[in-house]
Amino acid sequence: MVDYSSIHGSPALGDKTGLEYSDVSTEFRWHFLEHDAEPIGLALSFAPNWRRTNDSAPGQGESFSMPVTLLVDKDLIRYQLYAIFNATLEPTFNKLAGGWRALQPMELSAAVIAAVGVRIVLGGEILPQLSHNEDGIFASRALYAGSTLLVRSHRDLTIKAA
């Protein structure tokens, strides 16, 4: 991934314009059960990521994360209505000007999605997110709720709007 920045007139950030290399990520996914052949679908995802971050001090910071996600889905009405549950643990290590900081964010999400025709899926999702620091103290809590629209425009291409 690359980022384009055009910052001018901000003493805290300094003037800069240009493209920067900012992110490397990948995902490995193992399917243990397919919901078409089993009562539930079950998969495990590992998605390591390196990201350049902007530290408030001069210079660049960086972040390494290693999220592991358990993905479970169930047909409520075959090929029409699905329930989904995901649990993610994402050990993250941030290097800032003051040194390294570790976080252990955890996400639990639940969703219900419905197929509308062959290529369109509508859904709703709720996602509580908890994060604690290296001392085991909760650093942040958040709750997200929203809708999702998936459109499959080609066999290998799906567009998501959330």
C-alpha cells in the first residue's frame, strides 16, 4: 500500500508532499468445515501486517500486528439467510519515538446477512472491541453497529460497502 500526503502550514507536522510506502499485509486462511456440507462453516485466519505510522515526534513509527480470527457461519435459510460470528485476537506492537508499546485488542462480531438475488447480499453487524495494554489494563472499549452491502460483480470480485 502507498499513501499520498500533501501537508502545508502545520508546524506540528511539517510541510510535505508525496507518496510513501506504508503497509504490507497478507492473509492465510484455513477452512476446516464448509457450511455447504457441514452444519456450520469454520475457518481460521492469520493476517500478519506491517504498517508505517506517523508518530507525533519527528520520524516514522511502525506497527506490527498478527491477528488470528476464528470465523463461524451458519445457514439459517439455505442460500438465503446466514448468521456469522467472528472472534479475533490481534497482538500488536507499536514502535514510537519513546520505544515499543504492546496492545492485545480483541474483537467479537456477530452478523446476519441475507442474499437478495444471486449477486447482492445485505447484512447488519454488531462489533464490540476491547483492547488492553501490556499491564493488562483496558486501554479502550468501543461498540460498532452498522449495515453491509456486498455486490459480486464477477466470480472473483466482490465489492463491499459498510
